Amino acid sequence: MRIAASLLAAILFIYHNEVSGYFNYYVVTLQAVKKIMKKKNILKGVLFVGIGASIYGMLATFVKMAYHDGFTTSEVTTAQFVMGLVGLLFLNFMQTITSKQKLSSPSAKEVRMLMIAGTSLGCTSLFYYIAVQYINVSIAIVLLMQSVWFSVVVESIIAKKLPNARKVVSVIIVLVGTILATNLINMDIELDWHGVFWGLMAAASYTMTMFTSNTLATHLPVFRKSIIMLSGGAIVIFGFLFFAQIGPMYFDGLKSLYLNFTENTEHIHSFNYSIFWTYGFVLALFGTIVPPILFNVGFPNAGLGLGSIVSSLELPVSVTMAFVLLGEKVLLVQWGGIILILFAIVLMNLPAKKELKTIEVA
């Protein structure tokens, strides 16, 4: 009896070890697969964000080319927003009829809030394109990137606490990089203050767009949310079109008001509809359709920190495009400033040691 019991115990012990071994092997294999899948998702996210940023970086060059062909800021922005809305409406329609699940709809309050937030989207395009009229694309994109430290200031105001040392150092590096990238150290350089002003206004507006788009109605599908925000931006664009181009043709009072801001009356003429089939499609595709879609797909996989680092590709791509297609002169010292700004963005978004330990444990 004792022999049988001992034999049974031995068999159970061996069986237990075998099962435990297989179970442990399964767990280790599953963890390895999860790690591989996670890396693939991160890589996919980085790829989407990188492509989106690169495409968006090309936009200002096409705007400058449109200016060279005689189109106005009003015509460029109107074409971009109108065709962007048409494209997003089509994509939203296709998503609605093909989706197996019922898509979320916004409340009346969310529509109002998103449209108000969308006005900053319209202001960003408008201010940035006005800046490009006065200064080179390579300078305008550097001014737009001041949103890096603008966001730190806004974040500190909202949180009611001072930024940490690393963010302060990053802001200082951005400012030093900006001085080099705009070639302000060269006393012979002449920057049109109009371009600098509108470039900084674009950065401020872009900062507000980033904060509002990441906090409002996050449950909505990307196309629906983009349509509402773009509609809010379109109100700003159409208002500018009426004030700066169409209105002064028919109303003397409006023309007098217009002349208080500028003496340039070349932009006061009927709308040139050829902008829609010459540059409209490219501007809408590169400015209001493709980048937002790629960012919305890429950022959740790449993570906000890594995504922000990769999205800074917009800066060198924009400068390179201006150098290649527009023949803008970019000095070595300016490239040095651009590298400093990129370094500051990386420094600001790298995870802290505690966060790295948490990631490793997970």
C-alpha cells in the first residue's frame, strides 16, 4: 500500500512539473508575443506620426508657390478649408455607412465648444500664411515652433504650478535655437516685423488648438470631430475673406476700415476660383485631411511623448522643402539652431527615470 502511494505521489510530482513547465513556457511565449506586438504598434505609430508631420511640413512651401502665382491669403485659406470640409464630409459618410457599430454623436454643447475651439484652427492657418507673405518659410516654421514653450507656459497656468527644471532648460534651448535659426546673431539680417508678429500669433493659436483638440469630445470619431472644428475655423476664414478681399469692393466704409490696417489694395478684387483646381486639392490634402488622420491613428500607438518627438520632423522637412523648391537660403548657423530646437523637443518629451522603471516593470 505504501509502495503504491509512493508511486502515485511520484507520478503526480512528475506530472505537476511537466504541466508547470508547459504553463511557464506558455506564459513566457505569450509575454514575448505581447512585447513584439507592442513594438510593432509603436513602430506603426511612429511611422504614421512621422509621415503626417512630414506632409504637414510641406504645406507652407505650396502656399508660397500659390502667392508667387498671384493668389491671395484669402483665396488660399478659403480653398483649403472648403475642399478640406468636402473631403472630410465624404470620409465621414463612408465611415458611417461601412461601420458595423453605431458611431458617437456630439451633443449641442459639444458642437458649440468644438466650433469655438475650431476658430483657433482657422486662426493658425490664417496667421501662418500671412507670416509667409513677409518672411521666408524657413523662418516662419521656426516661429510656429515657439508653440513648444508656449504650451509649457499654458500648462503651468492651468496646473497652477511652475514647470520642472528639465522643461525650463528645454525652453531656454528653444529660445537660443530660435535666435540661431532666424539668424538674429547676424546684425545685417532684416526681419520684417509683420512676419515675426504673425508667426508668433500663429504659434499662440496653434498652442490653443493642441490643448482644445486633446481635451474636448474625445469620444467622437476623428472625422466628425474634425468636421465640426473645421467648420469653426471656416467661420474665421470666411470672415477674413469678406473683410480683406470681397467686402471692400462694395462697401466704402469697410474699405476705409481696411486701409487703417494696410495701404496695400492689391488684394481687393473678385475671388479667383482657379485656386480650387490649381492648389486647393493639395492644400486641403496636406493641411486639413491627411495629417490629422495620421496623427489620430499614430499618437495612441506611439504615445504622446514619443509622438511629439517624431512630429517635430515638420521643422526640418519644411526648411528642406523651402530650400529645394523655393531656393531659400539656409545658412549653417540656422541649421544649428534647428537642431537645437529639435533637441529641446526630445529633451522635453523623454520619460523620466521613474517612468522608465515603471515601463520596465510593466
